Amino acid sequence: MDEMVLEKAQAAAIATQPQTAAAELREVSKVYGAFAALRNVSTSFEMGSCTMILGENGAGKSTLLRMVAGLISPSRGSVATFGTTPQEQRGRIAYMSHAPMLYDELSAGENLRYFAGLRGDGCGLCTGSPEMALRAVGLDPHLKRPVGQYSQGMRQRTSLARVLQSDPELLLLDEPFSNLDVESAEMMVTLLADFRTWPITSGPMAGIGRRTIILTTHQAHLGAPIADTTLTMRAGKIASVLKREPAI
Amino acid sequence: MTWHKFFDLGPLSSHPHNLFYAYAAVWILQGGYVAWIAKNWLATSKARR
Amino acid sequence: MQLETPSRSVVPRVAAAAWFAVALVVLAIGFRQAIFLVPTEATMGNVQRIFYYHLPHAILGMVFPYVNCAASLAFLYWRRRDPWKALGADALAVASAEVTVIFVTIGLLTGSLWAKPAWGIWWAWDARTTTYLILWMLYVSYLIARKFSGGNDEGHTLAAVISVFAAIDVPISFMAIRWWRTQHPAPVFGGDGSLDASFYPAVWWNIAGWALWGFLVLGLRYSLERRRQRIQEEAALEAIEASLEITQ
Amino acid sequence: MNYLRQVTRHLLKDLQLEWRSRDAINGMLFFSLLVVVVFSIAFDPTGNPTTTRQISGGILWIALLFASVTTLNQSWAREVRNSVLDAQRMVPAPPSALFLGKALANLAFVTVVELVIAPLFVIFFNVHALGNGWMLTAIMPLGTWALVVNGTFFAALGLRAKNRELLLPLLLFPISVPAILSMVNATTDVLTGDVDPIQPYFWIKLLAAYDIIFTTVCLLLFETILHAE
């Protein structure tokens, strides 16, 4: 009986939102004074896709990503994630910037436990514990050293563990490979490729949805293996969109 | 009261001239503010051309 | 975007000019009443005539803060719903804050000029002067904070929040200072409480005149701010529509 | 219940961060000590014991006010470092819990400073309460909370502004006038003990009302300023 209801709900979910993109921008502009960081950008990110955004500094990559994360609001146009505003979907979106977004004075485990705790008790169970997330990125969960003393690579991995433990359906990565050596970067790509295969176990898309990744980078060759869409930005506009089968 | 008394500034030790100063201060401040608005208004008009 | 066709802009200009003329006429009548017609006050003599300019400013200085608070609340309400209306509310908020400061400054200044002959001191820390000084400080700090937080949307939001705090603080500090000063010997304030009916014409004409003047200035300052916003919007629009300088 | 648990988490995190770095409390302690010493040099407390008794309430609160202002900006600086604030903003939980946790942590820090400064104050100024000394146990926390709750809020508000070190006292002092009036008067009444005992009750009540009103406003508006960007 319960299963029937569940299946019906899922069928309804598929029927009603077949085209619902993980994130969609409609004629979005963002202006700071007389500088337009984004200019009339319209695009959508399919559920289950992995998009790599390329572009020079100041091309609007970070602005676009922060907007999808709901951290900044557009000056014009609208942004939707999973059909509603990013603010309403906070539990399903995770954002990782090139800054570690961790407290320097706390160890990796303490940082992750703190953020896991903030997500409330329901989420903590389904996501896997901070220990598991740290193991997944190849760090020792019992490390006592504060994050401030970590190397750049370790900090980046801890940062990745922080977003992965929240079990996001939409993962936003701003320059995840910056300041990383090639080996660490490749490991991160492998982790992300693995992450895409994780089944979704909770929320309205449980069992049917697929995970979406949007990442920005300078180093196209590092992101290329997992990206199925490459989006190039120039001066606040999308210059080109390229779709292909990912290598992994 | 007469105009003559209004402008009579008198010796500084007594204070009848305060009346004049008060009225003058009101008009200088209010008028100055309006003048400032007008100046900025003209400046924006120029900026638009 | 065509902003102001001449035919549309004539009506408000004529209205403003008419209002200005009426205000000047009423103020002239008020001046004549205050200086020449109203009988000289028995104990204080002609200096008491400061009162006819002091009182309107003191009263109006208490009115404009509420305009500021209402506009700020309107801004917070419209911020996400209708950005252009929200900007209008913000323009009204900054205009009313500036007008408040002007009126309270004049109230303090004329009060001080009157206090010297009346009480023998320029400044008495009695309930009324202290509360007006606090009022003045609140709105000056509001204007400075506005300047510091930048002219963008974020700055407007922060300013609106400060305005709400100030508006809540005004009645509390008024009560607190009144209660505080009631236990201390304060200079006895003779005059406006027991005003003879023969002084009424000067009082009412001046209150009416300065109210007309104050709201006109509020309107002028508002339209100046609106104009600036429109220019900024145009600049932003230009920045958005600027063609890509890079050859594809 | 869940909300309380969130507040506790934020509070514990702030206490832990402070325990590891200890910059806030050390700075505040030394700063308030300096203010007390400077005042005692300026006023010669041993020569005029009556005057000292009358003004020491004010000096105590001024020292605490200045000391807490130096710390309140710091308390948000650690959220800004490494962009942790972005992570906080992405958390699907009420933002006011973050604010409340931080305000409570700041309350704890300033209380520690008070506990250290109060005995020094008694020694340097040679004061002891002539009125109901136990009333200070109500006045001190209420007064400190009044400073800290608005201070934490305005420090968060000034986070993205330029001149944020200047902005905090600029906003905090005028808004806090009724609270400062109440706490200084209540403390002075208790220390001098020369007015009827109803008077400090009145100021304590006003202080409590101020606390309730502004705590409510801060909690309601914190989300707006956190997501102002």
C-alpha cells in the first residue's frame, strides 16, 4: 500500500516535472554600479548533467555560481533551482568556493560535525557521517590538527568533504582545482565522478533523480573528463555551449 | 515691533539680536538645503546629456 | 527607454511651483504675524518671537522620522517583490532622513538662541533638549551609515534596517530621558504650555507655512533621488546592453 | 526544541573558537583595565570618595561599553575569514539561531571580563554598594545583554561596509542611549544608596523592557541583513 502510494507520487513527480532543470536562469543580469557582471544570461542546467564553466577572470563565472547558490540575487531576471527559488532549496544545494569555508581553529572533524549538526537531525542520518565523508576524500577523521595548519590540498579536500556530507543534489564548485597539484586535482575529479553515481535517497526526487554538478575552472583539461557540457563565458555573457559524452 | 527693532543687533551682552540670528539661521539652513538640491538637480541634468 | 517626455514632466513642475508659491505666501503671513502683529510677550519681550519659528521646526522634526520609518518598511516589503518601487521607497527614506536632520538642527539651534536670554545658558540638559539631541544623533548616524554601506541594493537594505531600529528607539529614549530628567532640577519652561490666545495666529500660520515648506522640500529631495536612480538604471542598462568588444 | 539545539551548537562553536584563540577576552580585559586606570588618574578617587561613588557606575559601564565594542567586530571577523559566512548562509536552518548563539557567546565573554574587572574596580575606586548590592546581579546581566545584543547585530550589519570599525560605535551608541541611561542610573542608585529603593527597580524594569524589545527586533531582522547581498 505504502509502496503503491510512493510509486504513484514518483510517477506524478516525473510526469509533472519532466523538464524541470536542476537550475535555470532566465534573462539574468547582475550589475554592480555601472559594471555588469552578468548580461542577459539565459541557460539551464539539466538534472544529472555535469557542466564546466570556462572563462577569464571577471567573465561572470563566480557570479553565476553564487547566484544559483542563492547567495546573491539578480538585478534583473530570475533564477530557479528545482523549479523554485534557491533560498527554498537550501537543503539540496551545496556550494564550495576556492576559499575553504572552514574555521581555521577547529580540526576537520570538528568543522564537519558542526556543519552536519546545523543541517538538523533528519538530514544527518541519510547523508553519512562526517567521518565517512572525510574517509571518502582520503583524510584521517581523527586528525587533531586545526584546519589552519593544513596544506592547501588537504584544506580543499576537507572543504569537499564538507559539501559532500550534506548529500547535495546540486553541487556547485567554484575553482575546485585552483592551488592543487595535478595529483590532488585528479583525485578530486575521480571523487566527483563517483559522487555523480550516488543514488538519491531522500527528498522529492528520491530514487529517480540524478545528481547535478556545476563547476567553474581555468584549467579545462582537469575538468574535461567528467564534464558533459562545457560552457564558455565572456564579459558576462555565455559565448558558447558545447555538449559531449564525458570520458568517465 | 518694527523692522528697525528686528535688525537692531544691539550690544552682545544683551540678547535681543538673538531673534534676528534665529530667523536668519532658519532661512540660511532651509534655503541652503534647497539650493543644494537645486545644484544637484542641475548636475544630474548635465549628466543625462 | 524614453524616460521623461516633456508633456509628462510639466504637470509636476507646475504643481511644485504653485506649492512653492503658496508656501512662501503662508510663510510671509506667518512672518508678519510673528514679528509685527502678535503682542509682545510680557516677561521676555521681543526675543520670545523666536518661539514662532522654533516650535514648527521642533514639531515637524518629530513627523519626518515616521515618514522615514514607513518608507523603510515599505522598502523591505518591496525589496524582492518590486525592485523599482522599493527604490522609490528608499528615495523617500533618504529624503525624509535628511529633512529630519535639517529640521531638528534648526530646532536645536533656535532653541539654543532662545535658551540664552530665557534661562541664561546656551544649553540645558533638560528633557526636551536632550531628547532632540538624541533624535538628531540617530538620524545623522543613519545618514553616515548610508554613506558607508555604499549606494547599492545591499546598502539600501542595511539602511532600512537601521531606520527601523532608530524609529523604535525614538519613543523609548524620549520616555527614558523624560523620566530621568523628572528627578533632576530642570529649568522651568514657561510659555508654550500656557499660551495666550492672542499669540495663536503667529503659531498657526508658521506651523502651516513650515509644514508646506517641509513637505515640498521632501518632495524635491525625493525627486532628485529618483532622478539619480533613473540615471543609474540607464547606466546599468547600458552596461548590460554594451556589445562584446571581443571579436568572435 | 530544534531551534534551541541550533543555538547551542552555534554558542558552543563560538566558545570553542574563543578558547582556542583567546583574542577577544584578553583584548577586552586589558582594554577595560586601561579605561579604569585612565579614569582613576583623571579623577583622583581617593581624594573625593563621594564623587567617586556617584560617577563610578558610569565609569564602569563606559569601560565595558568601549571594551565590548572592540570585541564585537572581531566576533564576526572569524565568520568572514575563509568565507565561512557563505557556508552559514547556505545552511537550511533559521539564521537567527546563528545570531542568538553569537550574542550569547559575546555575553559570556563580556561577563567574564566583568567578573575580573569588578574586584579591581572595588580596589581602585574604593567603592562598595551602600544600597542593595544584590540588585547588581540583575543589573549587570541585563545591561550587558542590552549592549551585546545590539552590538552583535550592528557588527553583523557593518560586515560588508567600509569603515566598519567606525560604523559600529556610530550606530550602537545612539541606539543604546535608553539602555545606558538605565544601567548607569540603576548602578549609581545601588552604589550611592541615597535614593528610595523604588528607583533602581524602575530602571531595571526599563532595562528589561529595552532588552526584550531589541532582542525581538534583532531576531526578526537578522535574516534580512545576513542575506542583504
